[in-house]
Amino acid sequence: MKKRTLAAWAVMVLGMGAMAQQASDPVVMKINGKEVTRSEFEYSYNKNNSEQTLDKKTLDEYVQLFVDFKLKVAEAEAQQLDTLASFKNELKGYRAQQAQEYLVDTAWIEDQARQVYDNTVANIGPAGLVLTSHILLMIPQDASEAVQKTTMMRMDSIYNALVGGADFAELATKYSQDPGSARQGGQLPWLFAKQVYAEYADVAYSLQVGELSKPFLSPAGVHVVKLLEKKQFEPYSFHRADIHRFLEQRGVRQKAIEVKLDALYKQYGGKVKREDVLAYEEKELEKKYPEFRHLMQEYYDGLLLFEVSNREVWEKASRDEKGLEKFFKKNKKKYAWDAPRFKGAVLHCTTPEMATSATKAMKKMDESEWRTYVQKELNKDSLQLAFMERGLFKIGQNANVDSLVFGQGAGAPRKNYPYAAYVGKVQKKYPGSYRDIRGPLTADYQKELELRWVEALRAKFPVEIYEEVLNTVNKH
């Protein structure tokens, strides 16, 4: 009796949860009996109608596009494309990749980044940063008094030259014994006081921008410093991306997963083994995070849409030779030339006899045989005696076609191949074959197949749209 009461209570609770879910996220439409919630539709609609979208759609316009999209997905499912191993593996890999973002404690990572910034600010202190150039003459700690004196005299000479107008970068490159900065004309990166010798910091921070210091000693030797610029450290937002990259390189994401794992383990109160927590949490992502659920639905639909569209439209159109030819004949006027075209080849030869005899022979062949003929019959024994320019040309696209075929211009004789002749036909008003315009024709044929396909899908699968729910999109 007790078990039955508990079971009834569980059913009641689950039923109340489902009712609450339906109330907060009602069904906006059904495609072939499959429900589409308002949140899923809003996700798609808002994503495809953002401020950056050039071709925005009204709600009614988008509904029709969305329905067509879902009908294609329904057809893919009817063809069981969602059961293909390739599909399952692609979806599984994408889910694992996206799940990482939800299985890390992003707030903890942000806190770590803040700590890095705050520690840096504390190290820099209120004095800020300085950008300096310096010239260094090194003096070893155990240097004799004579060496110290000689080095100081050399630096005095350099300093006097600088005061007299000598170029700082040139002298630094030539004389500075700090090789890293010498290659940069003496310039060091932005520094704060704790990064350098106290003697260097005291002098650098005491200068005005553009001012040159007198020679001074540090544990490294004798310096002359020029202050180039001063600034305060920028705010967190300025450095945030760089700090996050710095942390990523040091494995912060794996640490964040561990932090999340610890928190979840405590949350589950020991009811789930620690090693199973992440696996359990990953299974619950769609339930806990609506944005993840929508992202995965979008990718699922997108994969199926690509596969079924490729089978029903794109690949079919490109391979359907009879269909392309029929479509071309039916719509031939649409592809009328704006100017005559020459379809054929210009043959460049070393002798006039070859040009005449070769083009005469080629006129009796199919176009598909021309290239083999030139390669094997005219260019025997590794001798390059002829070459061919083949294509579909209008006036202005090829100087030799303009001259030989259309009688315009002087042509462009090729070096070592001064004799040219042509074989082919002028298409005055229309393409001679669908193959002459295969690219644009295939694109148009694909659109035709797409329209027929969608029409058939609308007849095949039932579509229910709930207007009262649709009217609440982005208004609840």
C-alpha cells in the first residue's frame, strides 16, 4: 500500500512538472506530429533576425521558411538518415565539444582572471608604468677601480654626444651592452618599478617625458635613460581577453572542471559516485540549459538538412543530365546571350601547314577528342609544336578569338607559335547546349527541384501552427 501511494505521488509530481513546462514553453507548431516549442522557434527566429542580418524577415515570412526547414528535417528522419553512423558520430563529437563550456565553472575562471589583474595592479602600484630607452655599459661586481673609472668616462662621452644632439637609437645600437634592447635602439618594454633595479626605477620615474638622465650606476653597470612615455595600468576590461588566454595556456579549464566536479558532488550529497558526476551532469545538459538544448537541436537539424538536401536537390541536379537538358530547352529564352559567343578552340602552331591540316582534322572530331589529338598527334616525341586555347568567348575576352572569329583587332600571336587557326561555332543568340552554361543552369535547376520538393513535402507531412502561441513570440 505504501509503495502504491509513493508511486502515485511521483506520477502526480511529474505530471505537475510537465504541466508547468508546457505553460512556460508552449508548443508553437507541430511538423509531422513532432512538437516545436516557442523557445526553440524564438531561438531560431531571433538568431536569424539579429541587428547584423541584412535580409530580415517578418514573423509571418519566417514561419514559412521555418516550416519548410522542418519539413526537410522530417523527410531526413523518414529516410532514417539520423540512424547513419556518420551522422551519429558527427553529432556526438559536436556535443562533446560544446558540453565543455557547460561543464566548467566559468565564474571560477573569471574570478581567477580578476585575481591575476588585481595582483598585477598591486605589483605595479600607484606610480604606474614607464616606457624607457637606455644605454648600458656593464661593470662587473668585482671590477677594479681603474675599469670602473674607464667605463664611467666612456659613458660620459656617450652622454655628452646625446646632449649635443646625437641620435639615441643609433648610439644605443652601437654601444649598449644590453643586447636585447640594443637591437631595438635601446627601447625596453613597458615596465613597473618592481621589475627593475631600484636605482633604475628611481631615475626613470623622476624624469619628465622626453627627458634624458645623467649617467648613473646600478648593480648591472652604468646607464643613461630616456623616458619615452608614462601611463597608469589600463582597466580590467582592456586586459581581460589577454588574461583569459594566459590562463588557458596554463590549463585553467581543466582546473575549472575539477572545481565544478567538487561543487556538483557536494550538491548531489554523495548519491552519485564522484567519478560518475560529470557523466551524469553531461546527460542532463539539455534539461538544465535551454540554450544548450537549442544549440544541439539546431546542429541536429542542420546536419540532417545538409544530407537530405544534398541527396534530393544538389547532387541530384548536378548528375541529372536529362533533367538539365529538358530544363534548358524549356527555359532557353532566359539564357539568351547579351552578345554573340564563340565556342571552340584557337590552335597555335609553328607552321602554317600544321595550323591548316590540324583544324581541318579537328572539325571532323567531337570536341572531347581535341585535347588528346593535340597532345598525341601534334606534339609527338616531346616536341611542343602546338597548343590550344579552348572555351566559350565573347568579344573582348580573347584577342585571338576577336581577330580570327569576329574580325576585330590584330590578335596576339604567341612567341614561337606565330600561326593560328580556329575550329568551332559562333552562337549568335542562345547557347548551343545546356553544357555551355552548366554552372548557372544547374543553380536554377536546383531551385526548381527545391520548389517541387517542398511542395511535395507540404503534401506529405501534416503541419499544425498554433496562432495563439505564435502571437506571443517575443512578447511573454
